[in-house]
Amino acid sequence: MIPESYLMLQGLQTGFSIFDRAATYSDQTSQVYASYDAAQQQAALIDNSTYNSFLHLGDVQQLNAKKHAVGVTELYRVARRTAASEKVLANQQGGSDSQTGAKRLQVLNFEALTAARRKNENFETVVKDFENKRRNLTLENISNKNRVFSGLSTLPSKTGLVTGIAGDAINAGLSVGYGIGADGKIVNRFTEK
């Protein structure tokens, strides 16, 4: 028959093996959740940084819009004032029907419209630049978050834990139930055959 101490030794060995598997599974699960939490915190910092960049970009865009708006208003005021002075000059030189005065007013209107158009084109360029900067910030945010989340591992398999425990139990049963006899053959310890 099998000595009781051997059965106890095999039982303890199997128990420690099962405990070790369960503890390893628990540790791996905790590590995965800790890495998920760290990744979420990093993603929140990235989002916060991007949000602050958007705020700064918005402030700069408002200042540029204000600068261009004031410029166009001032441009039209100067054009009106110059046109008025040209009309006065034309009236002094021979009336409003003067060819020279009319031509000067046409040139002045053309220059004012060209300057306003150029100012608007510059503003549109600035707006497109800000749109590109916003898009780049968004893409950079996505890229940084992808980098943070790409290295995460998955949770350990519960099926693997259960099959590992079952394997340990089967090995213990085989170790207890079977052995090598004096002649070198495998024998059933309970039947001694």
C-alpha cells in the first residue's frame, strides 16, 4: 500500500501548485488592470494637453481675427476719407465732371478694393492655417493615445487557469496511483499489479 506520508506530500505539492497558479493568475490580472489604469491616466493627460493647445490656438485665432477686422475697417475709413478729399479736389479743379478727378476716384476705388481683397485673402490663409493646426493637433492626440494603448496586454485566460489546475490534479492522481515497480515496469500502487 501507499504510505500515508507520501499521500500527504503529494496532496501538499498539488495544493501548493494550485495555490501558485491562482496567485499568478490574480497577480497577472492585477498587473493588466494597473496598466489599463496607467494608460487611461496617460490618455487623460494627453487629452488635457491637447485641450490646452486648442485653447491657445483659439486665443491666437481670435487675436488674428480682431487684427484683420480692425485693418479692413481702417482701410475703408481711409478710402472714404481719401475719396472725399479727391472729390473736393476735383470740384475745386473744375467740377465733378473733370476727367482727371473721375479717373483719380476710379483708381482710388480700385486700389481700395484690391487692398480689401488682399486683406481678406490673407485672413482666409490664416484661417486655413488654423484649421490645419487644429487638424494636426487632433491627429497628434490620436497618435499619442494609440501609442499609449498599443502596448497593453489582455487579461489572463480563466480557461488556462482551470485547465492548469485540472492538469495538476491529474498529475497528482497519476503520481499517487502509479509508480515504477522493482522490475522497472509501471504498476498501479493500489492493486500492486
